Amino acid sequence: MSEDLCYLTASELVRRYGEKSLSPVDVTAATLARIERYDGAINAYCLVAGDEAMAAARQSEERWSKGQPLGLVDGVPTSIKDLNISKGWPTLRGSRSVAADQTCDEDAPIVARLREQGAVFLGKTTTPEFGWKGVTDSPLTGITRNPWNTERTPGGSSGGASAALAAGFCALATGGDGGGSIRIPSGFSGTFGIKAQFGRVPAFPASPYGTLSHPGPLARTVEDAALMLTVIARPDPRDWLALDYDGRDWRDGLDDGVAGLRIGFSPDLGYGRVDAQVADRVAKAAQEFVELGATVEDVPPPFADPTEAFRTIWWVASATAMRNHSPEQMAQLEPDFADICEQGRRIDVIDYMQAVDQRAVVGLAMKTFGQTYDLLLTPSLAVPAFSAGALSPWPEDGFKWLSWTPFSYPFNMTGQPAASVPCGFTDDGLPVGLQIVGRAYEEATVLRAARAYETAHPYHRQHPELKEAAKGDG
């Protein structure tokens, strides 16, 4: 069976199902075979439910044969991040401290909406412990690797999701972004991911990282992410912070281009330490928007370095997330995660509230920026993908994973939409991502800008050459 099926977009799959020129059964079988053959070298999945997936694919095929699909993603192979609760499956959150024999009797909203519209769930993708960092390895599931180079990390915390997409192990993937956890792995793995406006995609249970955390889509193309966002943005009464649902199809206007937009470009936000090859690829990508009809201007940093404020909020949230863990459970945590929990417990409430105040300053700065500019462009990451299993490419500086992700977490603090789109490769073949940040509530502008760039530079059509794990590899 042709493995080309595994790299068809979700949009193409649905179109061909409707034409009856392709079967969800064949696509699901090909995808499962690919996972079986290659995931031993990548470790994108911590649970593969092959029998369930094939049963769902047969049901989908029956619906399509009658011209009665359940919805927009009926029959599309989809992975679920192991932080999203899923009916009938355990959610272990990458941690040995979570009971392994638990299952769940309900879906998170992001999972429920996809299930309602007929997505074929293949299994659960790996995440670092409780999603705490920007790479994907954990004491429970080991190291997840980048399909472009298995010696490198795919990023995190949705690293299993991005690795699965890059490797052709799914067509759509759920993710979450509390400090960059959709955009970081998208940047490292050469996929597309968008953190929509906070509240656009309903969340349940509420994240311990509060209003920093955004559930959202990862895909190989902008169109597929817009398709998925249309599904997962549907309402759910369990999220009291969700935005009012407006029934929008996020594919509408996707091809409207960027002509006439005013775009600001910051190569480092004034405090990022950017690798030379990343800086080069991103600067060239920013200039391409001029060719596409936009006005692009180099801009001064819109705000001062917010790393210390974000670290304070994130460390306290981590400590809060683990507040009910027993000493025995805490001893099972990854040492670096246990360390930030301990640091978080020692942060004074006044210091925490000052960090919250600083968050508001960043938010106001971006509101002001949006009075002049439609979009802000930055690198998605300061560096290319580095060694798998490492927390940072640089010597420990006290910031854990924050120093090499300086462009992602400010926009979790502000809550506005931001995406990472592939913009080229380093000399040794590692993907580079361009971050596109939109005004509050203006995901449509981010999506159409990403689509315009992707259309002109279709890096998504390039795929890594996979190798099977050598016998005995872990």
C-alpha cells in the first residue's frame, strides 16, 4: 500500500473521500503501518489504538459511501496529545507519578469536537511531564526525536504531535500552548501550528497554567489547521472563559493574501540571542512579504524582556499543579521539573503579583503596537533543533528552557493569536520557523498571511527521509 497516502493533507483526504476515489480504511491502514515501521526510531506515540482506529475508519467509510459524513474531518487520521483527556484511554501526562491503570469517561472539548465530526483517532502522542518544558522527553516515555534528524529534539511540549505530523503518522494533531508548546515543535519539526486567541478553543479541565494555556491545532498546512480550528472552536459549556462562538469557518478568506497589510519585523525582540542561520532564513522570509504586497518595516522591540515575569508565573503554576502530589510522587518527577516546583513554592506573593503586573504591561504594549501594525514577524525560535534529551543547547543559566524560546511565551502572556510557519532549512537540513503574531481576536489575518507565505514557499511539500530503528534501539 502506497505510503504517499500518509502525506496527503486532511483537506485532500476529505475531498477524495467525497469523490469516492479514496477510502478512510486504506488511509488509516497505511498510516498505522507507517507508525509500526518507523515510530520505534522517533517515539511520537505513547499509545497506538490500531484496532479502534480501523473500526472507526470502517464506520467512516460506510458513512462516506452513503454520502453522509459526520462532519468536516470524517475519516481523517488524527493524534491526541497525552495532556488531552480522551474517553476510554488513560491520560498519563508523561509522568510516572500518574496512576497507569486509570481511564477516562469523557473527552476534553478539543477531542469531543473532533470525535463528533468523525475524526479517526490513532492514539496519544508523547509530551514532557505535565507539559512543563519546550522539548519532549519524560521519565515515563523516554526521548521523542525529530524526524528530520533523530539525534535532535522535535521541540515540545506538543513534540510527539509535531513529530507524528512530520513523519506522516497522522494528518491532524491536537496540541496545547502554554509558553509556545504548539509553535516551538512546529518550528523545530517543519509543521504549521497556531495558538489561537485565548478562549477561542474551549478547554477542560482547566489548565493549572491558567490563561497562559491555549489548546489548539497542529497540521502540515495552513489550510488543514484552519479546517481543524473550525471544528475545535465549536462551543463547550465546560469552559467558562471561552469566547462566544460565532460559527466562523476559518478557511473563509484564507487566500485573500497580504496586499496592503502593514507588518512589523523584529529579528530578536531586543533580547533574543538568535542563531545566525535562523536569523538569515527569518529575515529573508520577512522580506518576502514585501513581494507579496505588504509593507514590512523593521520595528523597535514593542516591550521589555518579559522572561523573568513569565518564569515567575510559570514556576508558581507548576508548583500549584503539583500541590496535591505526595512526597513519594514528587520523588518520581523529573529532577528539573521538581526543581522548578520547589522554586515556585518559594516565590513570594508580592513577587508573583508584580509578574502579573508586568504581564499587563506587555499586553498593553501589544495593544498599542496593533494600532499601527496588522502583524508582527519574529523567529519562532532562537536556535535550530538541538540534541534530543537536552533541556537547552546552552549551559544552564537558571531559565531552564526559556532562553532559547524568547519569542513564544510573550504572546501567551498577551493571549493574542500567533503561529509558526516553515520558512526554510539550515545548512544541515533542520527546519526553521517564522512566527506570525496577529492583533487580538484576528486569527484570520494570521492564517491568511501564513497561507500567502506557504503558497509562495511550499516547504511543507518536503518530507524527512525516515529510517527504521536498529534492533535494540530504545
